[in-house]
Amino acid sequence: MQTLPILERLIAFPTLSRTPNMPLLDYVAELLEGAGARLDWVRHESGGRANLFVTIGPEGVPGVMLSGHTDVVPVEGQAWTVEPFQLTQKDGRLYGRGTADMKGFVACAVAAALRASRRELKTPLHLALSYDEEIGCIGVRDLVDILAAAPVRPLMCIVGEPTELKVATGHKGKGFYRATCRGREGHTALAPKAMNALHLAADFSRAVRDLQAEIAEHGTKDDDYDIPYTTLHVGRIAGGTSPNIVPNHAEVDFEIRYLAADDPGGMIDRLKTDAERIVAETGDPDAAIAIETTRGYPGLDTAPGKEVVRFVKSLSGANATIKVAFGTEGGLFSEAAGIPTVICGPGSMDQGHRPDEFVSEAQLSRCDAMLDALLDRLEAGL
């Protein structure tokens, strides 16, 4: 079976994050198990979601792993001109939710695995298909733990997020945080006698912006990124119940996207100090700001001289490397499991998360060719 009919089936599964991906994985498993692949399941406790780890080739030998997530972002509120969960082929483009991010690569990988099953591989091919990547690389973590403890780990990993088949060696890490601001409620006619938690939230947001300005001017720079420094961003402020009640509670949700050379923990320590100052300046015993980490994932920073970089460049025909602005599961495979990792996949993230998302047929064809070159190497024993 070729890539296009597989992609058509994959797009038809509306695998939004936090919703079941088992129907999609059952389809993939049926294809690959029938071709003789070995399947290992790492299931979420709900039973509706899972990671699927696939091996084709000899046992007990480290292989090359192709990694892709199966979840997609919602389409509500977007002005699609085609059906998002039905593949539409038009003018050399393939439209549908997930075609670029990243079911196009998953389809190429599954098709390559089927072709691999008809070869005598000396080095195995692995597929790692995950869930809930779009909400902070949550689902893959149990699989990463298993790989980290395995007696034989993959030699390297190719995360097939869309890079237009350029070889990406890095992306920033990301931390999600919440600052909970507590005050004291009161009637707004007597507002100065109360302690407004939203005012604390506004002052804390100002501290986040001040730290961002310092980092932008004086912080570490990596010019391989479009934004060459670590960024801080306030994405949500919530609090209050009515205009005539001074709010006693507010929340500030913010993120840090950090360079490999930077320490987000040190930035949080700085913001905790700022929070203590803001509270002290109120002189109010009921004022408080507490900061917690809600989730996050590590960055990827693979050295250009690593064998995985040279190897994947030889497969794709790339002459140089890039770094990408978006996060991936690659940092987890590299940092937590110790698997050398790069990012290289068809399509562009410019299309990701947008209405009328698409990948070009030419990009899928190039990806198929890259994976055929990989199979040649695996058959020869690298």
C-alpha cells in the first residue's frame, strides 16, 4: 500500500488531543502486524489512547526510529473551505487536518514499514506513534521511560515534524507556569480597604515583561532561531466575579521558551523574588503570589557534528541544518532516553494549526524517497 491511501485513512480519524486515538492505531496495527511487524503497546489508563512502538527487522539489534504523533488540534472557529477530516486532493496539494502536522509523515513512515517488511533488514526499523503531543508532549513520556530503561535502544531517531525535509538539530524547551495571586475581597465602595488580587496579577505580569525585555537586550543569543533569545509570554489572566466586588483571587498563566544555554529555573527564581517584592510593597498581610510549574518539555540541541545529523543529511540530500521555532518530542527522546535525534519531515509548519492545512504531493514524494534511501541503508546494515 502506498502513502496516499494510508494518509486518506489517517485524516479520516478525528484524533483531537485528549480524545481516543485507538481506532487510528488499530488501523495501523492491522496493516503492520499483517506484514510481520512486532508491536508493543503503551496504553493510557483510560484505554482509549496509546503509544504504539513498531519493530521490523532483527531482534536485539539497535535500529533507526521514526517518530510521529497521531493527535491533531481542533478545527472549531476556523474557516475551512474543505472538509477537515476528509483528504482533499487539489492542484498538487493534499488538504485536511493533520496533513502537515503530522499525519503526512506518519503515512510515509507506515508505508515505509510495509516496504521494509519485504526486505531482509540487517538493522531494524522502528516506528514510535504517540498521543497528546499537541498539549505539551504528554502522551509519549511513558514510552520514553520504557526506551530509556531498555537493554537495547534505537541508534537514532528522526522526528518527522514538518521542516520541508530540512534537517533540524534544535528547538527551544518550554515551561508552562501559573502564578496564583491572593488578596482580600470587599465592596468596591470601600476598595482601598480590600486587597485586589487582579492588581497583584497585573503587577506580576509587568515583572514578566520586564524580565523579557532584559533577556532580549542582554541575554544569550542563538541566531539559528527566528527569535534568537529566550522568550517569556503571559497567555491568560483570570479573576474576579463582578465589577462591584474586589477580587480575592486571580491567576496568571505564562510560559518560557528557553534556549539550551539558558536556565528557566533561574528565571523562575527571579520572578519569585519579584513576586515577594510586589507583595511586600502592598503592606497587606493577606496579599500573596505563589508560582507553580504546570508542565513542560525539554529543548533539543543536537550538535551538528553528531552521526545522526550526518546520516539524515545523507538521506535527505540536505547541505545544511536549521533550528525550528516549535517544540517536539525530540527533546524527550534525546534528553530522557539518550537517543540521538533530529527533526526532518514533509511540509511546512506555516500550514500547521490553520484552516485548509495542506502538504504538497511533491513533499510526500520526497519523503518517500528519503525513507527508501533509509531502507537501503538498513538492508545493508548502515
